[in-house]
Amino acid sequence: MPLSSSLSIPLQSSRFPLPFLPSNPLRNGFSGLKTQIPNNKKRPSSFTCRHSDYFAPQRLASRSSEDSSSSPQPSGAQSSRVFVGHSIYKGKAALTVEPRAPEFTPLDSGAFKVSKEGFVLLQFAPAVGSRQYDWNRKQVFSLSVTEIGTLISLGVKDSCEFFHDPFKGRSEEGKVRKVLKIEPLPDGTGHFFNLSVQNRLLNVDESIYIPITKAEFAILNSAFNFILPYLIGWHAFANAIKPADSTRSNNTRSGPDFEWGR
């Protein structure tokens, strides 16, 4: 840490020996280390070492980045997990949007393949009072990658509708129906998100709607655009690319399937 030119520090003094300073404050865990250095003339001057205040978060961020760039872990492997979401609160209901990661399957070669694409989970909760919501009565709707693309492409006056049957293809097919409608507001200031759920298994028939402003819709679209490549697993492919592997694969490209290798 640079010192002011007006600060005089005696490096050799038999009367006031130089105090011990750790060679690496970060390694020894000295955060905000304050060291006083005696001065022969007047009262001792002091300075504050803030190296660890800056480098500790940087080292943590770097370590997190390295961990996230590793290959996908098989099911059951221990790894750090981060839960994120974005919520919108209105007078009649609240909406929480959360991404869900794709699933990977290990291959005999040691590589991984995407076995199930990720999705975005929408959770609707009705209001029971001023800024109070009943999350025990929440209704959920999972947006697929294609449905996310439909939402992103919506214009100001466009609308769309999604229908889900969680038990499609099974004996309970038709007993649970979910319909998500997204329609423009009459004044053109945003969109309505309306989720209708009919569950004959639980005797539930509920409809929850929430208005989404242009600004809120823009935030959702920005988040959707960012997370979309991760939902289809392309981030894992990009992180696994190595110069040696790419050179080796380029040398073996031939045939009509590799037109750019001609």
C-alpha cells in the first residue's frame, strides 16, 4: 500500500524496532490490519492495511468462477447450489419466477449429455390482505424452453396461451388442467398473466391473475434471454471446450456432415 511522502518510517532503529508484519496479510487472515510504526520525532503515525478487504472477495469470486466452469456432476454428487428468483407483488396476487437447471446423464466415455432441458417455474400466490399473500394456495406453471421463446417474442399487442396436463399419457390424464394466458392490458401499459387451474384430484378450481407492466415484462425478458442457453446446457459445452480437444476434432472432420471442413 503506497504511503504518503510526508510519512517518515525509520527502517533501522535500536530504540524502536520495526514491528512484525505478516508477509501475506490475506493468507494469515488479517482483515483491516492496523499497524502503528513508531517515529523518533513526534507521536507515531499509523496506516491501515486494506489488502484483504479487496482481495478476499476477488479470490472468492475467482474460486466460484472456477467451480462453476467445471464439468457437470453426476446425480448425487455434492456441489454448491445457489437459489435465485425474481418476484413481482401486486394488490391481487404475487408472482415469483425461478429458473430450474437442466439434468445431465453420464456416459460410459466419461462425458455428459443433457437428458432433460431446464425450465422456468412460475409461482402464483393470491393476496389475502395488504402486502400479504397465501403461498399455501400457490399455483405453479413450468415454462418450457419453447414457451420461453414465445414469451420473449411477444409484442406490445400480442397474446399467447399455454395448456399443460401434468399427467398426460398416464392414468390420471385430464384430471388436472392448467391454462396460462398472457394478454395485453387495455391501455397498452403491459400484460395480464392469468393462470387457471382445475384439479379434480384435489377439488381445486382457481384462477389467479396479475398485471405486469412494460418495465417488469422487460426485466423478465432480459432474465429469460440470459438464462436460456443455460437451460439447454450449452454453457456446460462451452466450459468444456479446450484448445487441444478442438484441434484434434478439427483434424478428424470430413464427409458431407462437416461442410466447413472441406
